[in-house]
Amino acid sequence: QVQLVESGGGLVQAGGSLRLSCAASGRPFSSYSMGWFRQSPGKERDFVAHISWSGGNTVYADSVKGRFTISRDNAENTVYLQMNSLKPEDTAVYYCAAPRAAYYSGRYASTSSYDYWGQGTQVTVSS
């Protein structure tokens, strides 16, 4: 059973930083790409960032490009999201996600491409 557990959320002032972690278990972590999404109340779940299984390729939403960095440690079965220069509009519940298929990175920005989701971690940025 694949499990994803996020941590690292919290309350931060605008301009501050947070580092989210997502610990994965249940299958060989290094064979699967990973994604981060976020969702605000009343809104759809939006793509934030994607990383390939090796960590060699990363993709970001335009809204976070240059401020957020996705990375992974395959030895620790963990994917990270370093968030800098946070803005109030970054306030949301952040979710990590993984596809069912190994070595798959197609349609990485679509929630339908992911089969496993964490429980989410709240990030609140005050102005």
C-alpha cells in the first residue's frame, strides 16, 4: 500500500520561507515521478511542481517559478518543496502526489495523472 505523508506546513509572514516534505512508503520510491499540488477553499486543486523519478527533470507552475524548488532524496524516500519569497496568495493546503505507473511523467500538471495523494499540509502566508 502506497502511503504519502506531508509535513512542514505552518504560518509564515509574506516574504518568508517554508520547506515541505513528503515521505513515501509502500513501493520503490526511485522508480516514480512525484508532484506537488495546492488547493485553496472553494478552488480547484492546482499544479505546483513536478519532479522526475531520477530528479533530473523538474517543472513548475508559472505562479511559483523562481520562488519554489522541488527536489527529492531517493535514499530517504522523500520529496521536498522549498518555498521562498512566499506571498499571501500561496496560502493553501499543499498535497504531494504519485502516479501508479513507474517511469511515467506524462500530463504531470493534471490531477488525473496521479493515483496516490497525501493528506495535505496547510500553508498560511500572512500579509
